[in-house]
Amino acid sequence: MTASVSALAVLPDDVDATALLAELRTWVEIESHTPDVAGVNAMVDRAEAYAKACGLTIERQPGKPGYGDVLIVRSGQAGEGEKGLLILAHLDTVHARGTLANRLNWREEANRIYGPGIYDMKSGALMTLEALKLALATGNGPKLPVTIVFGPDEETGSISSRDVIEAEGRKARYALVVEPARDGGKIVVARKGVAIFDIGVFGKASHAGTHPQNGVSAIREAAKIVLKLEALNDFERGITVTVGQIEGGAGRNIIPAECHLKVDVRLPDAEAQNEVLAFISGLKPDDERISLEIAGGMNRPAFPRSAAGDALFAHARDVAKSLDIDLVGVTTGGGSDGNFTAALGVATLDGLGADGAGAHTHEEYILKDSIKPRTALLANLILSLE
Ligand SMILES: [Zn+2]
């Protein structure tokens, strides 16, 4: 289906960017680091109140222990067996409480607005509610029932919200993910799979000065494992293995009894997945006095391109063209909740949030002038998908 400019029901100037940015500032200033349950739930409260004020139906489900709540917002009822439109957002950020005061206060510099989680992805989350509100205010409203899931834990792998996302995914014909746009407003049409591992290395403690020979250093063995893991990196094939965090030892003068590694793995396809996962699960210590505990596995399955996904992208491109947006699709190594819906066979597009840069850093910002056109793009996608 091709939309022309005149046929667009929602135009960029229909978006009240001033009001949206005022609300966004409140969202950004509610710090909601994933493990900070009180912070995340304060953010859920705000999003819930906003969605209610838009006249939308709300469901709120408690998270698993250690996680904030999942917020589900709906408009329209799906008939028996009818599939709808699912939009995925998350309200957590990677920034610990205090980031706002110390490193990344809300500040506007020309076209840029900085703040913790503003780009990844409070802007996209709020733009979605705004877009749905605008879509509902047009003559006929959306053709499909629309469900938005706001997750509390995307940044740590959606361990708590995955069941809800997949349950809603099974009821969806399309999934739109409002993660931030890639440089220049590109959207995401495929993502690598993500595996995560926690590796515990256990040796034997001893006094480093008097009885070093009685100890077995867990750190020494862990260091070897780090090198074995990092040797799996194959940028050409798109395989990446990163030991991102290491913790071990009890003090300078103690042979370390324990060391723990946190490992991140990105895999482009099933072949790479089988190969790398088998290697990691089969790791053996060089020193037989060491024991290993290896926990983890696939966290997010690969989100490959598909015919249905390509058709959805072609439609989005047409709608975007009417808004003078040249929509470009890219593949990325970053996983998102879109991996779950794509793996269920649901046509999925990702990266539909605001344009900007600096996700997961203290230089995180959005481009102010991307708000109106991209909110209008979302609204017209909500209206035109059938
Ligand atoms: Zn994100």
C-alpha cells in the first residue's frame, strides 16, 4: 500500500513538540536504571498516568523479583483469532541513579537534547503514546487493535518481561520496536542473536606470603579463559565474544579462590550459534584443580530478514517518503525485544524511535527536529497497517 502526502492523516505539524518535550523531560528526570526497581516503577507510574490521560486501556503486571512492572497499553479489541499491531518499548535505562545530577543532566544545545535514557529510549516510548493518541483522533482510527508493551528490563535482556512480549507477539501480525534510530535516522531490519554467560572459576585460597604453594589461583585460570573466549571473535563472520566484566580475589595478599566473568556473545546465524555455544559450554580448565561453573546461553535469538519483514519495510518506506523521510534499513549487532517477535515469525521493524546518538554513554542525546516527523511516521504506520 502506498500513501501519498495528501493521504497522510497525521502530519508532522500535528505533533505538539513543545508539550511532548516538556513531558519527556519529566520522564528523563525519573531515573530508571534496570535494577533500581523503585526508579523503574516510578517511571511506569508516569507512563501509566499519561496513557490513561490519553484514554487508553491499561494493564500492569508485577515483574519477577528484582524487576519493575510491565505496562501493557491497548486500544481496540482483537476479534477471535484476529491479529493486531504490537509496539515494543522499554522504560528502563543503563544509567544508575545520580547520573542525571553528576554526568548527564537534561540540557539543550541547539538541535540536541541530552539526558540519561533520552535516546535509548524514553523519547521513542513517549512518541509512541503520542502517535497512538494522534492516530485515534483521526476519522477512522487504526485498522488493527494496537497493543504497546513497555518493558522494565530490556537493558539486561528482558528476563522478566520476555513471557509477556512473546505472548503478545503471538497475537500480532506486525511488531514495531521504537528503539532509537541509527545514525541519520536509519531503522533496523535485522539483528544478531545475543547469548550471555556467567562463568565462575573456583580454585583454592592461601596466604600469598607464607603458603602460596597451597593455593590455586582462580584469577590465573580466568585470565586464560578470557583469552580463549576472545579468540572466538570473527568480525568477518559477524561473531563477537566479549568478556565485559571480571571480578575476583579477596585481597592483594591472598591467592584468589574465586573469579567471575560476564560474557557477551553476538551471533549472526544458527551455524555460528551452534559452534560458539558448544565451545563455551565445553570449556575445561587447564589446571585440573580448578573447577568451572558455566551458566547462560542464548538470551535473544537472531532476528534475520524475512519476506514478511521486507514487505513491512517497503510499506514503511512508502509512508516515510510521503513525510520526506528517506528510510534506510540496516542490520545491527545490538539485540532488542524485536528479536523475540522476529523469532516468532512476526514481521518486525525496529529503530523507529528518535534520531540521535550516544546510547549507553554519558553523551546520550536526541535530535530535537526528529521528534515531529518520526512521531508522524509512527502515527501513520499505526493507521495504515492492516
Ligand atoms: Zn533500548
